[in-house]
Amino acid sequence: MASILNSLTKISRKDVVLSVRDIKKTFIEGGQPLKVLRGGGFNLYRGEIVAIVGQSGSGKSTLLQCIGLLDKPTSGDILINGMPTDKITEETRTMLRRNKIGFVYQKHNLLSDFSAIENVVLPMMANGVDEETATARAMKLLRAANVAHRASHYPSEMSGGEQQRTALARALANNPEILLADEPTGSLDPENANNVFDLLLNIVRKNKMSLLFVTHDMNLAKKADRIITIKDGIVK
């Protein structure tokens, strides 16, 4: 039994897709330093679903922005598939965001002048995928998100739940290894919130992705494999 457990431990260590190490982030407000993140860290494993919880203003969204390479920590490091990101070029950061990371925000952030399918196609074309292939994959993703019937509709013509499901399809466009979601159901009513979140979990598990999501809803957090807490700026 011990040898089996040791083997499983070795395998799990190889399956770390994200490492956050002693992360700190300080902003300057009114000429004074504001220490939002004060240290701590964690590993995220392949196929794992992890919730990040903490009081309002505790630094949850700041942490997610740093992990998504949209901002840089003041100190500490973030490793993606073992690659340190503290000294990489902006070009490499962009490539990692495009190929390894998907984003789902509280508000859908769809482009209002483009239809649902166009919103899903655009990230793939930006990544060098030809339009025909991108369109076929976009339709597949919209079907998986139960919103294919709205493919030709613009965001203003869709309900909040439909917009968020479209945003989920867009986040999956480039087949990311890591999906980051910041209060992904925060703008929805309870029924739509549960439906969208369950859909998110089903898609993530089916595709064996890793999901890291921020939430204030402990009922949603309890659906994760593990919960990470930010308290007094420390990631635990």
C-alpha cells in the first residue's frame, strides 16, 4: 500500500499545472503603499477544481489577475507547467495567455458588435486558426454550452444566462489547460447562476481541465475539490 501511495504522489507532483509561491502585491494609493497580497501560495493540479474565497477586498481578484498574467506580483513567482513567469517577455506572456489560460469574468465582456459565434471565433483566429476550422469548433463549443440556438444573435439579444454561457464557450476556444473564473455567476439570478455553474463544472471535468474560481458563495465553493482562503492578505 505504501508503495502505491508513493507512486501516486510522484504522479500528482508531475501533474502540477500551476504553482503560486510566496506571492505579494502592493499598490500605491495616495502616495502610500497598500499591501493587498502578503504571501503564501499553492499548487493547482491537472483536472483539479479549486475555489478561492475571502472577504471583500481580500485580494481574490488581484490574485487571479496575477495568475492570469494580466498583472505582475510585486514579488514571489507564478509557474505555469513549471515555467517561472517573473522574467519572461511580454510576447511569451501573451502566448501563455492565449494557449494555456482561459478567462470567465463576472460580467460576460462579450464584444457587443459581434454575434455569439463571432465572439467565440475571434480568439481562435487571433491564435492563427483558419476561419473555417474556428467556426466549426465555435459551433461545437456553443452546443456544449447549450447556446447554439443563439449563434447568430448579438449579446444585446440574449439573456444574462445565455451571455454567460457564450462567454464560457469563448473561454474554451483555444482549449486552455487552466480556466480562471472571477465570480462567474455573480451577475446572474440564483437559478441561472446554478445552471451556468453546473455547466461550467461539467465541461471542465469532461475535458480534464484545471479550474480556479473566485466566489463569495460558499455553496458554490463547496462544489470544488479544494478551497483556498485569503485572509489578511495571506493565501492559504
